[in-house]
Amino acid sequence: VYGLNIGEPDTAPPEVFYEGLRKAEHQPVPYEAAAGFPPLRDAWASWLNRSLKIDTRPDDFLVTTGASEALIFSFLTCCDAGDEILVLDPTYANFAGFAAMADVRLKPIELAFDDGFEFPPVAALASEAGPQTRAVLLCHPNNPTGAVPTAQQLQDILSFCESRNIMLIVDETYRELVFDGRQPLSILQIHPDHPGVIVIDSLSKQFSLCGARVGFVYSANQAILEAMDTLAQCRLAAPSLAQRASAHMLQHLPSGFSEKRAIEFEARRDALVQPLANHPNVDVHNPAGGFYAMVRLPVENAADFAAFLLTDYHVDGCTVQVAPAEGFFVAPGLGRDLVRVAFVCPPEELTAAAQILSSGLDAYQER
Amino acid sequence: VYGLNIGEPDTAPPEVFYEGLRKAEHQPVPYEAAAGFPPLRDAWASWLNRSLKIDTRPDDFLVTTGASEALIFSFLTCCDAGDEILVLDPTYANFAGFAAMADVRLKPIELAFDDGFEFPPVAALASEAGPQTRAVLLCHPNNPTGAVPTAQQLQDILSFCESRNIMLIVDETYRELVFDGRQPLSILQIHPDHPGVIVIDSLSKQFSLCGARVGFVYSANQAILEAMDTLAQCRLAAPSLAQRASAHMLQHLPSGFSEKRAIEFEARRDALVQPLANHPNVDVHNPAGGFYAMVRLPVENAADFAAFLLTDYHVDGCTVQVAPAEGFFVAPGLGRDLVRVAFVCPPEELTAAAQILSSGLDAYQER
């Protein structure tokens, strides 16, 4: 089974990560500082500043247990129970879970497949924002669509948030993975030190460190950062071993690491998306970033097709697992003809998987 | 400065932990299963069954990011916003933070210094429980008091919870650290498989692995476990490296490890508590477990005395840092004449620290 369903890179983390891990051997395993292991905060700010040509300070970041915890902290800090956050629809499915934990309501801003799931105009946000709206939450490159906003789109959304006095939370977990000559784009380049901005980040996708559970939350707003630090104190600390190894990794990362990795994933994208695009009944966009593509199929129920592939279809003993896309939509009933595919394995496997998906679709329609 | 203020053992984790860590080298760092790395769940259930002579199954546990996350999951699962949980007063200070995150109110059951902070009779719980009460939360050995309940006391509290149809959440983070010939006591020995029981556990204190962030939550109630698993899925996974190393550690733990460690901490307790008890103006109980003691001082404001020790008092250049105990009380105004001391360094240092604390008290009173 070619697993196109899960967003977890098959590549190993950089060798310097393990070098850092060896340094942790035979050391005590103490609680790190609640805000994060100081050398990691330093190394992260330096790396980000080099990558984005900005000037953040280590004190502007807290280390979190993955982007997951950064998101929970953000929701709890920006909202009281019953408040609302505007989100792109579709977007990262677990936003809904974090909202449930924080007793926050997500209000979807519907994006259209036929527009390449492009980021919404301000008018779309304005028509959904209400008196309980406390924030806009973006993920870019967006999971599951791979859509990347322009700097102007981000600026417009930030201006809208300013005009309503609400926060802009930007999940930049996939930021470095952008294709076709694009440079990584951050809200921090557009407006450094904006008190209305929170940035969510993670080592998971950009360094193949999903299991490390090391994320970051950025805010230049001292009140926000202090409120998050109170939450951080309460849960004591993020994981020690991964923080120590990651600090060493970021201090010793080979130059060009992220650029090479983006090129590697661009080749993977092409290996998966081009063969799918050749199928006359399949619609697929070339994602501008991330490692997912949304695929529209001529079926009524993509979940049923996904199940068919697993149970009733194979080519030379192989089949493909895809993620039905309905789960990525907040609004009910959307995305029933879509699947999300992830390009997280070698190109030759992805091309083989695309061919199985295509011929499987033909077989499904001919049943 | 002798740091008696923080509850973090100075001892190293067992060597087999690092052996497990070396096995993780050059391996991918994937998301583990949301419920935990299966070999760790197996090893934990086996170790617990050996230690407590019980018969739990690996499927009864979720691995969490420290006991912290186990507590948040428990609060979110047992309560809706505005519900109440009864807690011992004093108890672990961060319970209040988790309650704030989950929008739950803690109702304190006041314990008395002069009774050795003994666990409360059922009548005390009954008089505080109301229609919004969803659970009783115990920590034993209790932090910060070191008090340990009898099996009968636990049974009585469980019966009370049954009669009110509310949950009993038991934080057994310090369970193996019991002194004076006591055996580790678990609610799971008293009533295995009780659907109204949740047990919180952690490797932090019992294996000197505070920074690993590996905890566990136990429930034999499938509905509870499934609700917690939904929360676990949302945050993806607990830390991979620490889970892998811990699984190896538990599989290869030298026999008698916990017993030896309890004896080591008993000697530390004696080195700290006996010299303090000799001071005519100091009241201190011999804690039955854990690694904290509560000390009553003839002062109006223990926080002021703690600050005095740090800024205005030293013996041969050394002084002592203690934790003012007011922060461990939920009810306002309690514990102002108490400090918590932790015995987490070698006995000779603890005895020296006790002497500085005693002579510092005399100096403080003579000012």
C-alpha cells in the first residue's frame, strides 16, 4: 500500500540532530525552562532571522510541545469560552479539535477548488466576522491545499484584523517548503513586531522531526506572551531530549539545507501530480508549497472510493491509501468529491501510486 | 544556595534509559501512535503489574506528555465548562492551572497541619460536593505534604464517589516513593477495573525523568478512554525519543530499582527533617512518602522569611531557598506560616541546609 494519506515525511532528520542527541547522553533529564531550553530559543531565532532576513529576538518565542500546543495556547490566550475564530475552509483538520478543547467556535471561510483554494479576499472575512470574533487563523502553505498567499494578500488580511481589533494567528509549519522558485514567506517579513500577530511554527515537517514534538509560538505582544508563559509554567516544560538535540541541530545545520529540501519535495510533487493531471476525469492543482495536493474526482463519495482502493483494487499486489477530504472542511457537506494526497515518499513510488490511483478510478467507475 | 524549593530529583535516570536512547539514533523520528508507542504501553503495564501485583492491560493506558497532559485530558473528559472538582487543600499547585485551562472550578477540602494533613473523612467531601461536582482529585503521596492515605481511606473515598456517581481521579506520580517500610499503594489494588477511576502517572519523579515528558493515564472505562484518545489524536503524539528510550528502560530495569530509590530518599528525608524537628520553634512532620515536607514557622509571612534567607542571610557564603506554601493552597489566606522543602539532594547537603534554615529563623526573629 502506497500511503499517500499521512503527512509525515519519510526522510530522516539531519545527521546533526543525532549528534546533538549523543551530547544529551548520561546527562540528567531535567525540566527545561517553561519557555524553552535557552540555547534552542537562541538557535531558533538565529535560524529564522537568517532564513527570512528578519530580526526577531529569542525572547519573542516560547518553545511548545509541537505546533499542537502552540495552537492550544493561542486559542486559550485569544479567546474566552464561546468566542469565535475565522478559519480557511478547508484547512488543518485538528484546528477543530483544539477549538473544542478551548471551547471556541470555528467559523469557516469557504475556499473554492476552482480558484485553486486561493486565500480569501477581505470581503469574505468581513462578511463572516461578528462581535464574538477574536482572531483569524491562517495556515500557509495551507494544509491540505498547498495554496500559498501573496505578500499583498497577507498584508490585506492583517489590515482587516487591525481594523476589527482582532488577532491574526498564522500557522507557518510548512513555510520553508515552497516550490517553483518561491521564497519562504512569513507574516514577520510583512510586519515585524506587530502586537496583533501570533506565529505558530514547528520542526516536524521542515526537519523530518514529527515525533520530536518541538514547536514554537511567536508574539511581539508582551501581554500575549506572558499569558502563554503562564500556561507554559503550568505544564512545566516541553520535552528535554528533543530540545537539546534540536538546539545542536539548528546551530550546526548545513547551509542550504532547507533550499535542497524544498527542491526534493518539488520533484516529489511533480512525480505525483503530473500523472494525475493527465487523467481526463481528474482535476488537480499544482500545490505551491507544503506536501499535499487536493484531487477532485468524478465520484459522489470520495471516502467510498478510498475504501474501494484499499479493499477491492490492486495492481501487481499494490494499492494506494488516500485521505478523503471531507474531514478537512469545517462546514458540513463540503469536499465529498475530493481526496488529499501527500507526497512524502520517493518520486518513483509516487508516480507508481498516481498510476494506480488513475486506473483504480477507471475501475471504480466501470463497476 | 541549597535549592530546597524545586521538586526535581538530582539523581540521574537508570543507565538503561540512555541505552534505549542510543537505539533511537539514526532512526526516523515519526509521530508515535496517539495512544502511545506500543512497546512502551506494554512495558509500563508489565512494570506496574509486577510492582503492584495487579493485572492491568496495555490498552487501559494512554501515554501522555507528562502527568500534566494526563491531568488536562482528565479534566476535559470528566467536566463541562463550569463544573467542579473537589481537591485536597493543600495539594499540587498546577491543578489550579489545568482547571483554568479546562474552565473547571476547584473546590478545596481543607486539611490540617496539626493532623499531619491527613486525608479527609468522607463527611468533609460530602459537605463540599454539590450538583456541579464531577470528580474528586487526590494526589498521593500528596505534594506538598508527603501524606499517604490508608487503603481504607482510599476505599471510603471511592465508595463516596460511587454514591454520588462522580469520578475519582488519583494522581500517583510519587507512588513508589514511600518510607518506613510502607509498600506502594494504588487505587488499582483496591478496586481494579473500576469504571469510575482514573489514574494519573509519570516517569518524572520515580525515574528522574522530569524532562522526558512521559506520563500515563489509566482508565478501565472505555467511554472515558475513547474520549481521551480523541484528545490524544488531536495533538498527534507524545514525544518519540523519550517514549522509545523509556520502553527500553522499563524492559531492562534492574530488579529492586524502586525499592533502593525509596530507601535513598528516606535517608534524605531524615537528613533534612530531623535537624529541623530539633528546633524548638519549628513544627515539621515526617512525610510518609514523596520528597517534600511542610514546615510551620513562627512567622507571619513565610514568603518574607524565604526572601530574607536569599537576600539577607548566609552561613559561610551559603543560604537556602524554600518554597512559601501559600501557593499550594486553593483557599485564599491559608498556609502563610508554612514553607515546603524538597529533599532532592544528597543527605549531607540537606543537613547543612536544615542548619542554615534553623539559624536563619533565629536571625530573622531577632531582627
